Amino acid sequence: MWLFQVKVFKQPKYLENFVQSTFNALGADKVRGATLVVSGDGRYYSKDAIQIIIKMAAANGVRRIWVGQNGLLSTPAVSAVIRERVGADGSKANGAFILTASHNPGGPHEDFGIKYNMENGGPAPEGITDKIFENTKTIKEYLIAEGLPDVDISTIGVTSFAGPEGQFDVDVFDSASDYVKLMKSIFDFQSIQKLLTSPKFTFCYDALHGVAGAYAKRIFVEELGADESSLLNCVPKEDFGGGHPDPNLTYAKELVARMGLSKTNSEQQPPEFGAAADGDADRNMILGKRFFVTPSDSVAIIAANAVQAIPYFSGGLKGVARSMPTSAALDVVAKHLNLKFFEVPTGWKFFGNLMDAGMCSVCGEESFGTGSDHIREKDGIWAVLAWLSILAYKNKDNLGEEKLVSVEDIVRQHWATYGRHYYTRYDYENVDTGGAKELMAHLVKLQSSLDEVNKIIKGKRSDISNVVNADEFEYKDPVDGSILKHQGIRYLFEDGSRLVFRLSGTGSEGATIRLYVEQYERDSSKIGRDSQEALAPLVRHHACSFMIPAPSLRHSLSLKCVLQLVRFGFRLRLHLSYLRCKNSLVDLLRLSLHRHATK
């Protein structure tokens, strides 16, 4: 994804550079006569960008452009449209420009992004994205049909023009129809409807003013019978209502409060089930009554129940996969059910390769992304429907009983069967890129002396397991044989615990270092502990030891205070005088430390 602040994209010829570089990377034989989708999450600058791309497509010989009404299509819906939609003239889409900055804020002073998806409905592979990037550095000109008038994208219908390369059509179509049709072919809507219309079941869905709102009423209210009052923030807005469209416990405040998970207790009884989506509706958060489901647990529970609860999977799962930083909860399910299992780098394109080869049915990542092989993107509404299907299946014989099987019941039963993976992630945002790379190099160097690492650990806590392996994650794609290196630094403990450090590029400024902490607990008497309590030894001692370059700094009171504050979820801004440590660590901790998603 090409992601920067709006002011960058509004620079003269900036967007045009990327679009033409994409056309050049695809090659004239793939562009001339093609049908392309152009839509997105509706964030600020999208409407202007759509008109620019339409004019450039015409000049480059594209035959037709498909646009979701008002320029709105969720990222999963774009994938579905590419794979499923057939035009009135029998045409099929060859690819798509998706206008989104995912879960980042929108508005004149916030973020905008663009990416290209291929004919399989998935993100462009690295071979194409690398070409695009190289082209942006050498491009000398771009083609645009300046004389082409703007298209009314608010009205459904086909507008035809005499383009530079012949007839050129722009087809504005209903944003939801194709996606809803696909969902109805996957799930038993009648079974879900019985659940949603039961007097004992209550439901709440928060679109955070993202594009999911374009689908929520159609699916949950009109198709499944939920009350319209169960929908929160389901009107898509260019600035997401001034909020941050990231579906987690920090930003989905209204939903979190309604579900009984905020710090202030409400006298109202929370709904049985709640869910939220991000800006482009590919991410999801699942909540029960006063209960949070981690994304890692969510994908594992869906996989464990898919065959029984979801008609699409009734013939069995081909395999399952997770991103490397995601907890190993899915691994345990795969082993128990004798399923093929894959661990891939972060990025949905790696799942897509496995799916295209018929090797993977269900997959997920810790950053609130879950999906299946019905499309080639993660799919937030699909995940919600999967959970509702599981709840409907578990309650099919007791909708008239006093108490329903709840989200919490399902999760705790899963832990009792498979064990629990306590898990958290910390984000160190807006870090100086040079300092971040320096720290990561230090962590790699540390891996060469695990005996020394274990001495440090035992000096802190004698009851902590030893580190038995450490590496930089490297992935060899089982489909095409390609190898991807430097995908994250892992410290693996004897008891199954993990510390993972990874550089991320999903923000528009600086670098982000993510720290993932995981502990596996099989003892049924210990699976009900609070996550902070269970992970405290790893967070307080291990992470501290690994992240401080010099032994003399390992007992820094200032750093201990920082880690303690971060552990309890405080947001803070640090300055040089607060820490007595090397530049690499100062750069890491200087800006906006906050806990991203814990429990």
C-alpha cells in the first residue's frame, strides 16, 4: 500500500505518478482493453482521486471502469467484485485500485492510501509492487484524458465516452449487492436470523463511520432481522466522524462501553455480542458481554468450529495459516484436527498464494484480520458472520432455554480443550528509522549468545523458562519457492512462550516497532488468569533485558517505570532527559508509546 498524509498525495502529479507507474508495471498488454475497479473506504480525497484515475485509465487504453456507488467499496468487497461480478456485457474485472489507508484516521490533515489488487482479487505480489516502486523513481511522463468530464459517481448506471483508445465506459453499481450475495452463499442466513431475532439474544455492530456502514444495514437489519438500533456509527464519513477507525479496545470507545468493558460501569445490561470494523472493513473486533476475544483466539475458534457451523466449510478445511507474530493458538487447533498449517510473514498476499494453490481455507493475523478462501483479502464482516454462525450452531437447540451459550462460554471451552495463549502487543510508534534499525540489529546480535541471555533471565527470575531458540523469521513460499528474509526477530522459550520484535510500515510517519509477548498455558487451573498477571514476568523482565543494549543499563529505574506505565496502558510522550540509555533505545521510546491490544 502507498500510504502517506493527504497533503503528500495532493502535491502536483504525485497521485498521477503512482497510477502511471502501476500501469507501466502491469504492461500495456494487461492494461489495454481491461476492466478495472476503482473505489475505496470513502475517506477524504477519495472522490478527487477516483476522477483522476478514471481519466488516466481512459488515456492508457482501459476499456471500462467499475465504481461502487459514491466511490464506496470495502476492501473485501473489491476482492469479491473482482472474483464474482459479471458486467451486463459479460465483462469481468482484471484488477482494482483501492483507495484506503486501512485503519488510519482520515481527513484533510490525516492519511490517504492507494494499492493495486490483481485479477485473483488479492494484493499485488512483490514482483509487481517492486516494479511500481522502481517506476516511481524514474517516470518521465503520465497519460491522462484531460478533456474527459467528471463522472457522477452518486448515480447507478453506465456512462460511455469516446476515449483516446476507443469506447470507454464507467459503470457505477450498487456497492453491496455482490458482496451480500457472496455472504449468503457461505453462511446459513436462516440459522443466524433465528439467533438475531431471539428475544434472549442482543447484538451491537460499530462501523466506526467507515465503509462497513454501507453493508451493515443491508446484512444485519434487512437480511438477518436485527434491530436498526443495534448499529453504531454506520454512516460512512470522509473523516470517520473525527475518530480513529481502528477496531480495538482503545478506539472503539462507544462499543466498548456498551459491551460493559469500559472503566465506568453502566447500569444497562450489555448485549450478548458486539463487533467493530476498521475504515475499509477488512479488520474486525469480536466482543462478548464484558468479554474481549483476542484476534489470535478468534481465528483459532473459527477454525475449530468451521466445519460444523458454516456450510461453506462442510466438506472440511484444506488447511489453516497465521502470520508469524500471531499467537500459536491456531497451531494447536491444526495439530489437534490434523490440518495443514502454515506460518507466513505479515501481509495478506502470502495467504493468497496458499489459497490460490488450494492449500488454505481459514487464516488470520493478530492485528484484527481474519478471513478465508472466499476472497483474497481479510474480511471483517465475514468474521462477524462466522462468529454469529458459531453462536447459532451452539444455541440451535436452546433458543427457548433460560440461558444461551455465550461468547465467553465458547472461548473458555476452547481454552479448556486446547489450552490458552496469553498474548499482548506493544507498539512503539513514530520512531526514528535509523534508531529503530539500530535496535533491531542489536536484537539480532544478542541471538548469538543465548547462554548469556539465559543468565540475565535467571538473574531476574529463576522460575522463568530458558530461551531455547532465537532467529530472524525467514519464509520460503511452498507455492512458488520464493524466499523472504528479515521478517521479525523471535525469542522462543522452552515452555512455548515467545517474544517477537518486528518493524512495521502501516503508519504514515516514522517507523513502528512492535513487541509481541506470548505465553502458552495448558494447565486448566491457570487458564482463567488476567492476561497482565500471566504475562507480567515476560513483560517486566525479558523485554527489558532484550531491549537494553548495555548490561549496566538493565537496572535503569527510569526504564522500569516506562515499561510499567506502558504495561498498564498509559499513553505518554518521553524526552531525552527521562532515560539514561543509548540513542537506539531513546529513539525507540521517545514518541507515543502505547499498548495496542491486550488481553
